[in-house]
Amino acid sequence: MEEIDRLLKLFGLNEKEIKVYVACLQLGQNSAYNIAEKSGVKRATTYLVLRELVKKSLVTAHITSKSYLYSASSPQNLVSQLEHRKKEIEQSLPSLMALYNSQPEKPSIEIFEGLEGVKQIYEEIIAFLQKGEEIIFYGDLTHFKDHPALLKTWLKETKSASGTIRELVNRDEMHTKYKDEVGQNQNPRHEVKLLSAGTRSFLNDNAVFSDKLVIFSTRKHFFVTVIKSKEIASSYRAIFDLAWNSQ
């Protein structure tokens, strides 16, 4: 019964409609009184529900000399109605898409948790670089220190990357070492700059590629926030260029 209830809810029936419809299926042609008893729905409410089910072509009303009798239409009607609705939506789809496309771009936000979430984003970044596109980073790379395997994979994948990589990172021993390791890759398209002396340090890592701004939070709990928006990505790219050119 739980599966039947779930399917009927997907069809758009509420709880009382489901109970009454199922009672009609079980009883066959019968009175509203007996349907109410079988379904557990109050008699007055059952009359109203039956009226709605008749409108939805799920129940048929039969008029006799004494009263109304109700019977469930074949469950096959559910499939037929869904197919009809699907055709109507498909016919209206061009108009709906025209309305959708006319809307201004709305940023979408995704959050990835844990180290696996971080790895997933890096995999997407590497795939993007293989297309020959540019990606920019600015921030703190402490997560590489805590997870050397991640750093090893990053250096290996970017050694021959055809895309351009620019990174602006903190000025300290760890990031200086990272800059040297990138230099050992001898990839002229991968450049790392350290923040100017006396500049306030970053507390997290950030990346911009395609139409995405990626915000890494890796100090206490690993999670990554990805904001997809051409306008936001373009704005942060402009901010990065200002910082990059001032170093």
C-alpha cells in the first residue's frame, strides 16, 4: 500500500483522494456510504472527494432510481492521463523555454563536503585545463600541506596542462616552496606569484574558471562552495587581475 500511495501522490492526489480512490478500486461499484466506511474518510468529505475524482476521470458516477453509485475507472486511465499531460507539455515547451530564456541569469550555488568534495572540484578544474582554458587561483594552500597526495596529483596533472594557470598565494615558507615546485614542472603556462611583503594573508583558497567562482574552506571542515554566474565570475576575475598586476 505504501508504494501505491507514493505513486498516487506523484499523480497529484492528496491523502483523502488516495484513500477514497483505493476504496473504490477494492469495492467495485458501490455507494458513497460504503466507500466512506471502507476508506475511513468522513461521509460528508467522501462526497466532496468523489466529486473531485469524477472530475479527474478516476471515478465514474452511476445514477440509479434511488441514489448515486460510484466505481473506480481503470488504473490504466492514470497512464493515459499522464501521457496526455506529457504531450500537452511538449507542445507548450517552446513557449515555456522562450519565457525561461528571457529571464536574467540567476546564480546557482552548489556545496561539496569533505575531502572527496575537494577532489571532485579539482578533477573538474583539471578537465577544464585540458581544454586549453585559463583558470586563476588566489588564496591559502594549507590543504596541500595537510594532504600531500592531493598536491602530488595537482603537480602531475598541471605539468603538461595546455590551459593557463595563474596563482596568487600567501608569502610564507610553505607557499614559497610550492612556487618552487611549480617552477620545477617547467610549464610556462603555469605561473605563481607571492603576495607582496606586509600584505594581509588569505585564510582560504579560491578559484575562478569558466563561469564559476569556487570558494574552498579547508581549515577546520572541508567543504567547497561553487557559485555559477557569468557576472560574478567576471567580477572576481577583474579583482584578481588588479591584485595580480600590483604584485
